[in-house]
Amino acid sequence: MIKMSFFKPSKWKIQQKLIFKEINDLIIESIPIVAILSFFIGGVVAIQTALNLSSPFLSKSLIGFATRQSVILEFAPTFMSIIMAGKVGSYITSSIGTMRVTEQIDALEVMGINPLNYLVFPKIIALLFYPFVITVAMFIAIFGGFVAMSFAGVPGEAFISGIQMDFDPYHVSYAYIKTILFAFILATVPSYHGYYMNGGALEVGKASTLSFVWTSIIIIIVNFIITQLLLS
Amino acid sequence: MIEIKNIEKSFEGINIIKGISTTFEKGKTNLIIGQSGSGKTVLLKCLLGLHQPDSGEILYDGISNLKMNESEKTLLRRQMGMVFQGSALFDSMSVIENVMFPLIMLTKLQEDEIREKALKVIERVELTKATDKLPAEISGGMQKRVAIARAIVMNPKYLFCDEPNSGLDPKTAIVIDKLIQEITKEYNITTVINSHDMNSVIEIGEKIIFLVSGEKNWEGTNKKILKTDNQSLTNFVYSSELLKKVKKYL
């Protein structure tokens, strides 16, 4: 399927239009939910860290440090990708699945247009911008942590110095390597479930659920493998 | 003209099409009829190139499908128009955008030329007032007209219709049938229609093939079909109470 989506490309002008549409649908429209979730989860991470660092001998800056590490290493790339498997993944599966059920994919084929290139390729390209979503999630989650700690009475300077403490740029690279792999999984697994589905409207719903389950499982397994390879 | 020679197609060991040979004539409305599960859709998909027959040959104006490479098959597909059972219009596009779509995707024409061509066929199917509406905003009959307009906008040599009047009321169904027949004559194309609607058979069946369990059981015209002594076909044609009563007066 992936190989075929790169074959027999449509005209560049049309591809461009489709890619911009997918960037809007998959990336831009995901920003609000990512921002809201990141803000509150960042806050929760900071509160829970603070709860476990109640000893007066431990510096308050450790809260900022732990929040940053949790957000960059795991929360933003992995947790957010699983949420996106629900939002973006089910959107991709249901939109392609509906086209399958209503014979729109057959119509493309009959016209001599490669449906995989028309439908899947723009999604793969649009999700190359997915690291932007994760960057937004990282910043907003850390800001959420900062706001939560401000309410809890933790000095802002301590939290900020914690964020800057022992910063290792390799951790950010690791996060982005994961993100790019997850973006590819988010574009292809739901597309596969939508494109190769059979049946009617009920099966579109089933395919969306199945696509979410498989995308999440694959993300978690790939996360484990990548973490083993890059961090262990 | 499309000629099929002894084609067979099976799925998972079950023979769906069993050695059918026939010709679909140019400028005529050719109908494939038969009960559900008789192999009509598989045969149509073989003609469209969506299924590859296991054996046999399909000749499109004398050119065999077996001798075509991939690019020739793509070119052939661009000479085909298809009206799907459910219209298969793109939901997010307006009527005119749906009609313009094949021209935008497959030709190098300028946008104003494309628009002009699309408007011409929209006018032909009498949908000028619905040009900017979305498929969800128009009736089933109008959706079928858009599907016909989209199918003919590339000036195809072959037009395929899969049960074009399913889900339509009898009056609209006749209008759609007549429209397909008129377009077939006007554009001088080879039209193949998959149908089990007896009104269509009687109205526009200039050439009819009747399938039973994947085999060609009968071949003829709408004039001959009502007087046939073929038992399977008679059972099929006169399956409704109304037609049984009509038969008494024939």
C-alpha cells in the first residue's frame, strides 16, 4: 500500500492542494485539543511530582526538572500520539472507509487515477508536520506545569531553573525521532484500515475502532523498541 | 464495440463467471440482466478492468485486453465512463466540481475551458440550477444525473452503468434510462448497463444478455424478450404479479 501510494502521482498542482487540505485537517485542527490536553496534563505531572518531592531537603527546582523530562521524553511524543491515534487516526479511517463504502474509491480507479496516491500520499506528507504539534504539546505542557506550581506556591524561579537543569539536547532528538516514526504510523495504519475495509456504514465504525487499537499498539511497541535502541 | 470471448472468473475457488461470450454494440444500450448473485457486477467489473478475468479475452474496438500493458490499460480506462449504483459522487465537492474532477485530474486544459466543458454537460443533463450544490443537497435522481455528467465529460468511448435507477421512483427511473439512451446515441458510445429493473429492460434494452449463475442463458432485444419461450427468462421477466397480469394480454 505504501509503495503504491508513491506511484502514478497526480498533477503537482492538485497534490499541493490536497497536501494543504490535509495539513489543515490533520495538523492545524489538532492544535486546540493538543493545547488543552497538554496544558492540564503538564499541570497534573507537576502536581504529582511535587507530591512525591515533599521532603524539605529536596530542591523545588526538581519539580521543573521532572516535569520537563516526563513531558519531553514520554508525554508529548508518545501519550499525545496515542491521543492523536484517536482523533486523526479515526478521522483518516472513517473518511477513507466511507469513500470505499460509497464506491468513491472505485470511481477514482475507473477514472484511471491511483486512489492510494490521491488519498494516502497527501496524508503521509501532511503528517511530516506532526513534530510541530508535538513541539506545541511540549511547550504548553511545561507551561501548564509552571501555572500549576504557581498556584501551589512553588516559586517560579525554582521551576524555571529546574527546567534548565542538566538539559541534554539528545533527549529532544530522541523525542523527535520517535515523533517522526509515530507520524508515519498515524498516516499509514488508519489509511490501511480504511482503504481495505469491506461492508457498509457499520463496518466503517468497526474499522475506525480497529484502526485506533492497532495504531496505539504499534505506537507503544515502536516506542519500546526505539527507547531500547536510543536510551538504554 | 466491446467483444468478450469465453471469459471466466472465480473467487476463492467458486466460479462466478462461466465462459461468457458476447458483443456489446456501439451506439446501443446493451443490458446485462439477471438475478442478484448471477454475476452481473463481476462481469461489469471485468469489462471495467477492475477485475482481471482468469481466462478469456475482452476486445475493446478490436484491441485485446491481454495485449495491453499497464499504460495502455490506464489510457483505456480514461476512455471509460462509469455510473455507479450509489452515484459515487465526492461528498465534499459541489456538482460542478464533481463534473470538473476528471478533467482537472486527467487533462491539461485551462481552468476556464474545464469549467466551460463541465457546464455544457451539466446543461445537457438539465442540472444548471444545481451547479453549486453539494451532493447531499440534491435528490437521488439529480445525483444520478451528476454521475452521468461526470461519466460523459471526458467524451468516453464506453459508458458503464451499474443499476443506474436503483433507489429511484419509477418516473425518475424512466427519465434516467431515457437520458442514458439519448446520450448513447448522441455521443455514439458503447453503453453497458447492469440492471434487474424490468422497466429499463423494456424501455431501453436494445441488446440484452441474461445471466443465470454466471452463465449466459439468453441473448436478444427488448422486442424479443416479452415473447421468449426460455423458461428461466420468463420466470425472471414475469416475476411480479403486475407483469404476470400484463402477460395475459400480450
